[in-house]
Amino acid sequence: MTDSRDEPLVLGIETSCDETGVGIVRGTTLLADAVASSVDEHARFGGVVPEVASRAHLEAMIPTIQRALKDAGVSARDLDGIAVTAGPGLAGALLVGVSAAKAYAYALGKPLYGVNHLASHICVDQLEHGPLPEPTMALLVSGGHSSLLLSSDITSDVRPLGATIDDAAGEAFDKIARVLNLGFPGGPVIDRYAKEGDPKAITFPRGLTGPRDPAYDFSFSGLKTSVARWIEAKRAAGEEVPVRDVSASFQEAVVDVLTRKAVRACKDEGVDHLMIGGGVAANSRLRALAAERCEAAGIRLRVPRPKLCTDNGAMVAALGAEMVARNRVPSDWDLSADSSLPVTDPHVPGHSHDHDHDHVHEVSKENLYS
């Protein structure tokens, strides 16, 4: 029988980029996942505009929190803690989330947990496939990150094995979509066109796969340039660009490198599980090739459903619930947003165990929150 203390009820707030995400989790059970996206407001600029994102978070925050509480069927007073993405991400966007989390935590007299965006992307898999194995090998691929991470404890120990040295995978998708005039964001639309194309039609380069190259680092800048030049040459010659074949061949070059390096890392480290997270993990070809290669290598693959791969509040709540369950020290009230928070810091603990939460609770019960 599960001890109810192992099932903390936590609300998570995610505002690292252009999604205002609020999730509510009880232990490893997802109760609500409310998202307000400002992606349409950025589309005409061909990318995320930080000031536009921050303003959108500000407007969406309270309604999204209220929607999550309603969806979960819980009262704010019932919560055991408030978790929020403290970094990495866009500084202004992060500040909106951190400020909101502080206000709610203070008013409710609840502990505050500033958590890491990347560690949250790993932890979200618990909501779908149960507790993470320890250690867990994670391949995180998104618009801002391409990383191979090894975690023996998601609340305190995340070790980077490799990362992108230039463009992240998601960034490359966005840039190639722009060159092909397919709009923003690039990932979903290239995935769609690639399904009707030939991945072997054009041989594009696989970055950092030579014998002397770093085993686990990624580089997509050369690939992006190669694809862009190929397209430009076709146009200069007055020929039609085969959008579907270009999409399929480009996508194959990206996912080939990602999966090859991830499987190699699992073998080298003796880990028999691979978790894939981040927005690009929603890519259908990445999921299929990873499944194929993991099966061949005897590795168990864990990939959350696409909605949990993109930025969301559920992942933040999942990591927050794990922090509460493992009695990690809450963050201080002077918690700040850190746009370059290292993945080696899964959360930002306070300086002491005395957080005056009991005192705050006494005040808030009467005065601060109705």
C-alpha cells in the first residue's frame, strides 16, 4: 500500500519560452495539463520574440492556473508545493513564471521549488511510464537544446555526457523550414512533408560522426548550411525544389545522428534504458528510428506522448512532486530566474531548512488568499 506522503500534490509552472504551461500532479499521476501558447504571435517573425513571449505569459498566467485547478478538481489550498522553471530559458519569460510561483507559494504558505527545465523534460516520463530507472540515459532534443544526459537521481544528480556545439536540432528544423518557405515552427511541418518524401534522395552530412570527433556531442550547423546551399543551387538553376525529398533527407540526417549517439552512450555506460524528451521527441521519424535501433541493441525505449514532449507545466509539476517526495530543500523566497541554469542543478535549493513557511501559512490563511 502506498503511503500518502509519497504522493504529494504539486502545481508546476513553465514559462521558459513561448508556452505558458501549468500542470498539477499527484505523485506520478497527471491531474491537469493546461497550456496557453503564443506560437501564432511569433509566426510572422519566423521565430520567438522574447518580449512578445513575456507579455503573453503575463496575460495567460492567472487564467491558465485557474483552468488547471478546475481541470484537476482541486483547491489551491490542497497543494503541497509550487514548482516553477527557474531556467534555462528566455530571461524575461522565466521571470514571469518565477514571480507568479512566488506569489502563489507565499499567499498559500506552500514550499517553493525552482527547478531545471531540462531535468523536468526527463522527469515528465514518470507520468506516462512510472518511476524512472536509476540511472536513466536521456536524449533531450528541442529548439534550444540537444543533450545526452545521465541521471542517477533526477532531483540531485544529472551529468551531461554531450551537447550541441552550435545549433540545436529544433533550431535546425526551424531554419530549414524557413528556407523552404514552410513557416514556423519548422519541426511539425517538415515531419509532415518528410512522410511523403524519400530519405535517401539526397545525401546530407552527418555532423561530428568521424572517428576523431567527440563521441556524444552534436553539431547541426554544417548540415543546415549544406541543405540551404543545395536548395539555393536548385533555385539558381531554375529548377523546382523537391520539398518532400529535401525534408525527408534532412530529417533523416538529424535523427540518424541523434539515435546513433544515444544508443552508443547507453552501450558505453552500461545503461539498458533510453528516455527521449524535448519538443523534437514528438518527431515521428525520430521515434521510429530510435525504437528500431534500441530494439536491435537490447535497450528499452521510453518516450512520452507528443503532448508531454513539448514544453508544459506537467513536467515541472512532476519534478516538483519528486522534490517533495524526496524531502529536497525548497527554494528561498529570493529565488531568481537563471537563463543559463546548468543541467547539473536539477533544482535551486534554499540556503537553509528554515523557510518560515509555517509562519507564512499562518499569515496567509487569514489574509492573503481567499
